[in-house]
Amino acid sequence: MVTTKNETAQASAATENPLESNGLYPNPEELFVKDEIHWDTLKNLVGQSILSVNQFDKKLVLEVCKLAALLEATNIAECHPLDGKIVITAFFEASTRTRLSFESAVLRLDGKIISIPEGRVTGVAKGESLADIGEMFNAYGDLVVMRHTETDAVKEIRRNLRLPLINAGNGSGEHPTQALADWFAILKWKPRLKEEVVVPRHQIHLGILGTPGSMRAVNSFLRMSLLFKNGIRKISIISEMADPLGPELQEMLANSNVEYYLTNDIEEVVADLDVVYMNSIAFLGDSYRAMDSRFRLDAKSDLKKDAVVLHPLARLDELDPTLDGTHHNLYFTQAHGAVFIRQALMICVLNRFERLPKEKMPHSN
Ligand code: CP
């Protein structure tokens, strides 16, 4: 069941929207009430670093989303699941959502935070290497969440880091926890997409605006989307670039057998899309480049009646605020749900399953 703010009062099965934000608020219970959580699958994440979507199969994504849905629907803060754990959030590149949602996730579960909001406040300003910073982190905390301008930063810090590392965006590489937040929103919106068999009339046409080859959030989203290929009728990639994929993603798409289409004209496909994934900002190592202003959506765009729009944000002109108050807006749910996805991941990586309240765990095994 999906509602907008105005529809919430009328729809009895709808989730209450505690944030009173605009847009759709699908009920998270749809994901876990009828479908037991497989704790053994989640336990595979204990002590692991989360660096790339390539580490995930569909089953693991589903279990993380189910646990996130449970956390969203259940107040477990009183059980202090991260009590005694220190998470280091090390952000060497600007962030609104990722750093603060990780920190909110930790604090709401009674863990503690040490935060680097920008690289200049570390020894980097004096020429210190990331490898040396990694060695220091070993003594300071239990888990590191890092964003960096350089794609190679993950490899560099792991030369000496022995704590689990969560990649919160590395240059033009990947943003795996964003992809989990993206699919968490999609699966809450349309839970049947998790099934192994999705009949053609329920399969979605997925439109991706951006260049997966150089935009990390789009890259990770496309990789994760291919895990759900049984629910996808077609993928259209709308980009100003002649080769928006690059060789690796091109090969993955070709091997997936999902029909795909490349275009530079959003008008050509917009009226057939069920999900529109937008992004506009490519990180180029030392600067940002915004996508061409032709690739815009607003409330007057020719969207299907039930189409939803996702955007990892930050947005520029491509996503007009006139869409915020419409039922196409799944991007606020996407952003807000990221807190629960990140809580779920940290509970798994830090092996805090025993702290979850048994009486609130459906189908515990
Ligand atoms: N989605 C995302 O990565 O946003 P921030 O850059 O604000 O963290």
C-alpha cells in the first residue's frame, strides 16, 4: 500500500508518515511480515567490509532490506543494539545524507561516533597518507565508514586498516549502501519485484538518467538492479554521453539478457517508464560536473500515472520541486529509509543480532 501525505488519512493500511514529508510512504511491513528473515544469510556479513555491490547477491540484498524494514517498523532503540561500539565516519568529500544518516543510525542505536567531516581537519592537510590514517583508525573504533574523492582510496586505506570498512562513495567508483537504500525504497513500493517469477504485466521499465560509467551512485544502482532482472522488462539509459556505460557495465548488461536501450532524449522514453532513477552530478576527481539541463523532470512531465522517481540527491535543476508533492516522489522515502538500511548493515557487520529484542522478531530462527 502506498500513499501520499494527503492520502494517508484515508488509507487504512498505509504507514503513518511520521516525518510528514511529501511523497509516497510505502508500508515497510510488506517486506517482512509474510516472509521470514533469514538470519544465517545476514550473519555472512559479520566482520565484513562493504565495498562494492559485487559482494551482494539478490538473497543478501533482500535480507538486508527485510531487516531494515523491521527496524523501520519497530522501535528497538531501547535494546541499545550498538551500545559500546564506536563508529568512525571519515568523510574526505562533501556529504549531507550519507554521513548524517550513518551517524543518526548509530546514535539511534546507542553507539558512539567519531567523525571527520572533511579531510582538511586531518593530517592529510600536512601530507599524511591514507594508509597511515588507516593504521591509526585501528586503535580508535570498531568500524569505519569512509567517503573519499579518489576511487583508489578504499584500496589505500585498507593497506593498514584491519577494522571493517563501509564504502560511502569512492570517487567515480561505487556507492553500495546508496544502492541498498535505492532498492529498499523500490521493494517497499513494489514488494512483488523480490519474487523469482514476476509476470510480464508487473515487470518494470527502468529509466536511468546519468552516466553509470562515471557516476558512482548510478553505477551501484545499475549493478544492483541486474540482481532483480526477473522483475525488469527493460532498462533505458538516458545520457548525454556517447558511451555512458564503459566496458565492464556494458558487458554486465549484455550478459544479463535484460533488454536495454541507450538514448540522449528523455522524451523518447519517459511516458513508458515505471521507475525513473535520476542523478545529475558526476564527480571528476577535483570538481563536479552537472548533467545537461535538457534532462529535467517536473510535475508537468509526461510520466505514467503510477511511475515513481528516485534520486540519490543532492539535486540540481533536473528534479523540479513541483514533483515533491506528487505521488511520483519516492526520493524522500529513499533518503529517509537509508537510516534503516545503514542500521541493518551495522548490526550485521558488528554482530549485534543478540541485542535485537526477541519478542519483536517475527519468525526468529
Ligand atoms: N546520496 C548521497 O550520497 O548524498 P550525499 O552526497 O549528501 O551523502
